[in-house]
Amino acid sequence: NEVVGRFCITTYPKDNIAYLGFFECINNKKVAKYLFDEVYKYCKEKKYKKLDILVCNAGIQIRNWATEFEMDKFDAVLNLNLRAYYFCARTAARYMKERQKGSIICISSVNSVKYHSKRSAYNISKAAVNGLVGTLAVEWGRFGIKINAIAPGYVRTELKELMRNNVRLMILGDLSPLPDDAVAAVNRAVSDTAGNTG
């Protein structure tokens, strides 16, 4: 692992693969372009010559009744859950168009189609992610770029474990997927054998 500026690179020289993770909320197009340029430059220097996959996975949820929801908090949710996805996806697509190939995954949520109270900003942002994916799939399919959404419920992470005092979850039992299940879904969606997009 190597930390370079605002991103982390994990390299596998034997397989000629590099995985990169951003340490920043990229909800500004200038920041997105800068970071992708830096990542691309780093990859070329290290002989990783192409951008194959982008996974947009950042997200926040702030709960309150819609009638009481503060607009600055509403904007914060949409900035990260939607704007950042849009900026990253379109920036990555510019690189992918050059080689007529690439795959983009946007993590949506079951809350994009199954709604709960006090989550208006989150639900709206994730429903919009589905619209973003469908729209860009139509635009970018001609360039060999696949874009898909994966919409899990709760994933059993450390953050989820902090919520164990939620009585309803304890009564129903924990049927939420493990992180490895979510990774497997992403791997299937980005594989060359998966022809679906949107």
C-alpha cells in the first residue's frame, strides 16, 4: 500500500493491477478532474496504463422529518450521494472513451425504491443515483462503457455493528449481507462476461 496525496494505491505487480481509493469527498468537478489526472499520471508512471473500473461508494445519511430537515444538511447529503458520483463517473468516462471500454459501479440503496420515514434526503439521493445510472448507460453504451447500480440494504460493517441496539433489527435477526457479498456483486457487474448496463 502506498499513500500518495489524497488517494491510496494498493498494487499487485504480478497481476499488473492497481486499486486506488480516494480520501476525499469529490463533489466538485475541479477536484474530481485534478484527482483523476493525478491518479492517471501515477498509473502511467507505474506502468498501469488504463483506467478499467470506477466504483462510487461514498454516502451519508442524516435522519429527520422532511418538514424539519435543514437545507444545508439536505445539500450535504445530495452533494456526496449524487453530485460526487456524477463528477467521478463523467471524469472516469473521459478516460474510458479513449479505449472504448470501462465499467462504472454506483452503489445505490434499497431505499431508492423502498422508502422509510425520516430519510427523505437519502432516499431521494439514492433514487437519483438510479436515474443517473440509467441515463449515462444510454449515453455511454456506444463507447463500450458499462455503468450499473447495486442497491443493497444494510451491509454488516463496523458502522452497522454500532447500531445493534436497534431492537427491531435484533428481533428480525441479522440478514444483512457481509462486505464480501457486496464485493462479489461488484465483481460480477464489472466482469467482461456481464454484458448488462444501466
